[in-house]
Amino acid sequence: TDAMLLSCMDYRLMDDIVRYMDKRQLTNKYDHVILAGAALGAQTDKYPAWGKTFWEHLDVAIQLHHIQRVIVMDYRDCGAYRVILGKDLSKDPKVETAAHATQLKSLEKAIRAKYPKLGVDLLLMDLAGKVELIA
């Protein structure tokens, strides 16, 4: 495999996620880890076992499949963000984007600190399947 994808568990987006990965020519070339909230789920103190699971999966993906990249895909109108953060961010797209960017960049920093040779892509998908890069 070339990459490990971390995405949220929302059933509404599974087909869109697969289409996006296929479009990137990564069909059958990535490991897929699913945590509610994706980047937030991997870092939340509310469910600490989720972060442990993420890091263990990443370790195995590196050892077993020699991945070169981690793709972290959050999405808009995420219920896990509402549950974990206690507020609905989807009412204000700018605030929502900023909250996702904060979580995505924090996870990227942690990944790069532990595995400096891995590439990291930060993505935000809307409910129509459109993906934007978070820089």
C-alpha cells in the first residue's frame, strides 16, 4: 500500500471517500482506519483508546505495508465534533473550517514528530463529496 487513510465513520460518505481515493489512483493501495471525528477522534481525551488505536494502526501500516503517506480526511457537519466538542460548528462554515483545520494540523504535527519521513495530507470533505485541501 502507498498510504493510510484516516476518516470518520459516517455512513453517508463511504462511497464518496472510495471515489475520492480511486480518483487519486489509490484503489487497493491504502489501509483505511475509521474513527468517529477522524482527526479529532485520534486526539480526544474523551475517548483516549481511540488515539491509542490510531497510533497502533499507523505503526502496523508502516511495518507491514511500508506506507509513505497518511491521508487524514475530516468532513463537514460531523456529529462526532458535536458530541466531543459539545457544539454544532456546521452553522458557520468559517468557524467549522477553522475547527477542523486546528485538529487536522495538530494531528499532522504529532505524526511528523513521530515519523518525519511520512507525507501527510489534510483534507475536509463536504456532504456532497467535494474535498478541499487544508494547508
